[in-house]
Amino acid sequence: MSHTVMDRAPATEAPAPRSLAHRRLPRWAPAALAVASAALGAGIGLAAGFESRVQWGLIAALLFVVSTYAVTTAVEGSRQAKDRIATSVVWVCFVLAVVPLASLAWTTVERGSRILDGYFLSHSMAGLNQNTPGGGIYHALIGTLEQVGIATLIAVPIGLLTAIYLVEYGRGRLAQAVTFFVDVMTGIPSIVAGLFILSTWVLTFGMGPSGFAGSLALTILMMPVVVRSTEEMLKLVPNELREASLALGVPKWRTILKVVLPTAIGGITTGVMLAVARIAGETAPVLLLVLGSSFINNDPFDGTQASLPLYVYQEYMLGTPHSYDRAWGAALVLIIFVMVLNLVARAIARWKAPATGR
């Protein structure tokens, strides 16, 4: 039996699949383009005779966006270039927002730290020529703490009860009217609030300037912030919690007190702290209603009083080197005070945040 050997034709090889990978810029490319744009922007600014570094920065930002688009188009294509240019614009806007803030913070810390010490915090300007060195902000610290504290004691209960009404009870035209007026109060300039209290409390009732008058104006500015923040926090409480409590026969007022408020207490406290930080730096109402004083006045209901924002304004308006130093020192203390309030608000929000299961 003969075996026939059949020659098989060699199988044709399948064509290799086209690679789906595209050329991409290395990760260090955006940073390199940013450095090159900054150097080129500075060079163009110097060559053109621009003395302001802000102009250099704007030229560098424009060069960074244009060069990012051009390089990405050449390497990765126009579709990816559009995404890159959007990212570049976002980064440029972020830098433009952060640089002035960082510059202000650095200048305040640099100039304010020269005078900030125990003596500056524990002495007032009583009996001191304001054109000479020395003096402190103790009287202004007392005034700020008392005025902000009184405004908080008035605004928080009113704002909290208003938010509870709008979320839990408010229906119809009355609730719409309250919401409308809260929105209007949110946009009221601080000087308008000061003029309102000046025309009523001081001029109509003849009570005279005092720390309490300033607190009333700060209350007007603080209440809408408390109402809005509390209202949003109450809306985040699940309705299932309310329904479960009501199904057990618990009255609505007790459900709000024992279920809704404890659930939202972290966000409510954060909103209150941010509202306090918002009014702590107000100058116009205090300038109209408190007037300022070089002496320590522990009674906010009688006589003029000082405050940190007003102290900064008055010292800076004197225009002497020593008054400038005191103004920067008080500004640094005020920034530290607001920063501490924000940190406390974040800590409370994190502490009271609901635990999430994995």
C-alpha cells in the first residue's frame, strides 16, 4: 500500500492587527510647558518693558494655553488637544485665583508678625499717642468678641427657627414671602444694614452708639446665612426618619427636636461657624454704630467700643509707620481668628458626618 504524500500549501499568515495605542505626551510635558511659558513670558515682558509681574504672568498663561494646544495637536491629535486645552484653562484660572490670595496671606504674615506678641495682645491704645510706637489691640479684641457673640446669640435662634418653619411647616404664600425676604437679605450690603440700625435704634430711639448697636447690624447680615445653611442641612435629612418617628406616634415637634435636628447638627453647626466668620470682618456697620475707642469698654450696651476691623481701618488711615505696623498686626489676628473658626467648622462637620459602610 503506497502512501501518497500530499503537499500542503503554506497557510497564509493573518495580517497583524493595527495597534489601538496612540502617541501620548509624557507626564512631565505639562510641567515643562508651564516652566517654558513662564520663562518666555518673563523674557517677553522684559523685552517689551513691562514692569509689572502681573503682566508677565498673563503673557505666560496665554503662552501656556497656546503651546499646550499646539503640542498636543501635533502629538496626540486635535480631539485630545481640546481636552488638554480645557484642562489648561482650568489650571490657569486656579493659579490666577490662588496667587493673589497667597500674596495677601504672605504679606499679612510677614508684616503682622513683626509686632504680634504678648504685649500687643494685652494692651490697649489708652493714653498713647497713636503716632508713636507701642499700644495693642486688647480693647478691639474685647469689642469684637462681644459684638460677634451678641449677634450670634440673636441670629442663631431666629435663623434656626425660620429654617425649621420653611422646611417642616412652611406652605403657601407666607412661606414664599419668607423665602423671598431671606434671599433679599442675603444680598444686602453691610452699609445698608448699618444705616438701617442707625436710623432706627440710634436716631429714632435715641439709644446712642454702642457695641450692641453694631451687633444688631451684624445680626441682620448673619441671619440669612444661618437660615440658608440650616435649611439645606434639614432638607438632607431622609424623610424615612421623619416617617418612622411619626409612625410610632411621636408628635411632629418632638420628631424635629429628637430626630431631625440631631441628624443635621453637624451641618448646622458648620453653617453657624461660617456665618460668624463672615460677620467678624465687617467694618462699615461698626464704623457707623460703634465709632471706635482707644479705651477698654467691657460694656457693649453703653458707650463707644472698638473692634478689630475698625481698628485696622483707623490705624491704617493715620498713615504713620507705627500705625501701619499695628494695622497689619491686627489684620493678622483677624485672619487667624477667621481661620480658626473655619477649622473648627470643618472639624465639627467631620466629627458629625454620618459613618459610611464599606
